[in-house]
Amino acid sequence: MSDKSFTKENIDIYLKELAKEFRKRTGKRIPAEIVLIGGASVLINYGFRDMTYDMDAIINAAGSMKESINAVGDKYSLPSGWLNDDFVMTESYTPRILRFSKYYHTYSNVITFRTVTGEHLIAMKLKAGRKYKNDLSDIIGILAEHDKRGEQISIEMIKQAVIDLYDSYDAITIEMKLFIEKTIESGNYESIYETIRQTEIENQNTLIEYQKSKPGVINNDNANDVIDALRKRKG
């Protein structure tokens, strides 16, 4: 992982630069659309996270987009693939995300950026359900901010969002269902956030140590199972 982070202060700089680079290569007659998801959407729409190391996106653009991304990366010493669409290969992806995304900005009259917010972002995080990333703490942070705004997100809204994106509420695991239902029932988001975020950090460190002893064993499909097994062994 690169130590170059994306923050509220710099994310728009990179997006504007990307639009300029893309326009240089394609002109203004070939527009593009990018849906920012995950950590980027959290940073843009909420205030509880300071940074992200991931810039996942759904990219609808001409082939020169990759060269434009690389040019901005070189200019600002960003990691290779600093903006990427690897997400489309995961189980959390569905083409319906575009339908439920929200307009953010258009830069250089050529790239339109969109984000995912509220219950649909929560639905995506529940589908991913990674215990070693920010998925669970992001869910709680989103709930807390909407609560403060007086725009509470109910369990019914979340269930519908999961159905909107993935056809059925059963598309998420029983564990994630229990997590979200108990969290909303308690309503004590701030204290839960601190506990969950600390657990995520511990889980990530646990995986790093395990990877050192058994390289190549952990992947996206088994990481949660490895965490559960290791925590059970310690407990």
C-alpha cells in the first residue's frame, strides 16, 4: 500500500487534473463518466473519515482514460492505478449502481463525476462486509451523520437499497444482517463506531502478520474467514 493518501483537501485537485489530461487527449467531444465509490464517496459526502488509500470507481470512458490517469499519477507521485475500476470484478459490483448514484461535479466540460451515498452506499458496504477494511465503520459513520442531519436511515430503507442493487435482502450474509439490524436498533452510533474501527485496525494488523508467516494464503475471498479463525484461536 502506498503512503499517499486521498483527503477532502486533495481529492478534487486530482479529479480536476484528470479531466484536463483527458480533454488534452480526446478533446471536448468525447465525454466520460466516472462513478466514485467506496472511500472516495465517503470522503466527498461525509466528514467522519480523514483519508482513504483507495480510489475505486466505475469508469465509462474512451481508451485514453488510462493514459490520463497515469499522467496525473506521474505528476503527483501517486501509486500506479491510483484510480481504478478493479471493483467491477468484485461481488459488490452491479451495473445498477449508476442508476442510484448522484451527480457530484463535471470538470473541464468533459468528465462527469458521480458518487454513491446514504442507504445505497451502506448496501454496497454490507455486500462487501470486509472486517479488515473500513466497511463496517463506514456504515456506522454514515448512519451517524444522517442521524445528526435529521435524515435518519431506517432498516427498511437499507433493505430496499439492498434489493435495489442486488435483487434480494438475502444477497447479504446473515452476519451482516444481524450487524446492521442490531446497530440501528441500538442507535448508539458514536460509541459503536470507535469499537468497530479499532477492531478493523486490529484485524488488518492480524492479517499482515499472518501473511508474513504464510505468504500467498490470504485473498479477498477468505480474509474474513482467516480473521474469524485467528480471533477464535486467541479467544
